[in-house]
Amino acid sequence: MKLDTKHLAQLSMIVEAGSFQKAADRLGLTQPALSRNMQTLESRLGADLFRRDGRRSIPNKLGLRLARNGLAIRQAEEQALIAIDKSVQGTVGELRIGAPPIVAGRFLTEPLSTFMQTHPACPVELRTGLVHELRAMLSRGQIDLVLGPKSLVDPNSELEFQPLIKDRVGILCRVNHPLSKRKKILSAELETQTWLSHSPGSLLRQQTEAALIACGVSTMHVGLETDSIRTALEMVSSTDLITTMPRATTKPYLERKLQFLAFDHPQFERPLGAIKRKDSRPNKAEDEFLAILKSQCKKL
């Protein structure tokens, strides 16, 4: 059985208006045309939707029940039309973004808050995940924009990268760590440390290992492995564990408890930017959010 959703919506209008004639007037139909539509609906159902009381047609229990479904259809159509109208006017749109956990944290708090205050009617979705999860969400259309490192974009992929900040990876430790006051740190000294390592599937883990090998660090003694950024920051701040983190996006978490060691290498470069599909449609909400984010990045 296949029902015409338009007829269910019209049924809800009959119940709401209280008569066929009033409903027909609101729908822009003639009363006979509306009556024929209801007869078609009853025929498809194989059941009556109204009981006759003289010249009046009063919805029965089944009619009232289906009218509720019809009302939901009307409301969904109205909301869709409002969204389309506002999108065409460029007044609202929607913002669906994804980011690695460290980026999705305090780094985005201020720009997201500013955007939501200036665009209260714009729905916002923020999803977090590892690189393969973010790529999958983009390709499936679950999100429209990823805020992440340039290395997330393969040279020949369907994605494009818009730079926001020239971030770098740094080696993070607690304040007053034995290495914290050293002006020059040797690779051999890093081999003697106990490391907190990120999830094997993360770009940060992959970049860390590649950069340390390039620096001459042949072995890493991993004392703790976690995919939780919060756990990583708390453990490093309260122990002698060291780890790697992006400098700019981690800056809001330092709070005089954490600091970066005086150690660097060209392979620690990690540009952060906005990543989207090359075939994505223009989105005013995204553009205005990115303008806010770029303003924050300039401060950093």
C-alpha cells in the first residue's frame, strides 16, 4: 500500500479547520476536489476516515490518528521551506564541522561561541574523530568542513585545504620537568624519557614517530598510550611523562602547568586549516565562521 503524503497533510488540515470547506479554502482547493482526495485516501486504506452526521463529515479514530501524521508532514514541509528561504537569502544556513579532539576543544570555544551569538538561528554540529573518521564523515556528507592538519588531505584526493595557521608539533612536559630548563636538548636524552603516546591511528602519532626518527631518536619508551586528549594533558601535567602536541591548539591548556621543550625539527611543521570537498556548494555560514576563526588565528 502506497499513500500520497499530500492527502495525509490535507486530512490534517480538515481536522484543524473543522470542515471540508474551510480546509479547502486554506489549501487553495475546491471543496469537491478535496472530497475526492479523501475518497482516494479511503480507497487506498480500505477503511473510512469519517463518520457522517447529517451533512457533516466528522473524522473517526483512524482519521484523527492519521491526521496527526499529516500534521507532522505539514510541519516538516514548512520547516524545510523556511530553511530553504533563509538559505537562499543567505541569512542562516547551517554549520556542520569536524575536528580532531585537540582542535575541537578550547581552541574552538571562543570562535564557536562568537558565531552562535551572532547567528542564533543557525544550527551547529561539531563532530570529533581521527583522520580516517573525519575523511569518512566528509565523503558521506555527514559534515561539510573539517578543521585539521594539512596532512589529512591527500594530494590527489577530492579535498581542498585552506590554510589558517602555521602550527607546529612540540614536545610537551610539565613545568619544572628535568628537561624544562635546558636550552638545548639532545636526541639521546629523549630516548631516556618515558613517553605518553597517542592512538596509533592518529596523524599526530604518525607525525611524531616520523619526526623523531628524522631527529635520530631510534627508540621511544612508551609508558602510556591513550586516545584521550584530556587524559594526556592531565597525566603529563602531574608526572614526568612527555608527549607531543600541536603548539597553537594546545596553548589554551598550558595554564602554568605545562610547557613545550626547546626542541624542534622541520618535520614538526603542522599547518592547520579548513578542509572541504572540492565540489562542495557555497555556504555563507561556513564563510562567516571561518572569518571569525581566522581573526582568532591572527592573535595566535
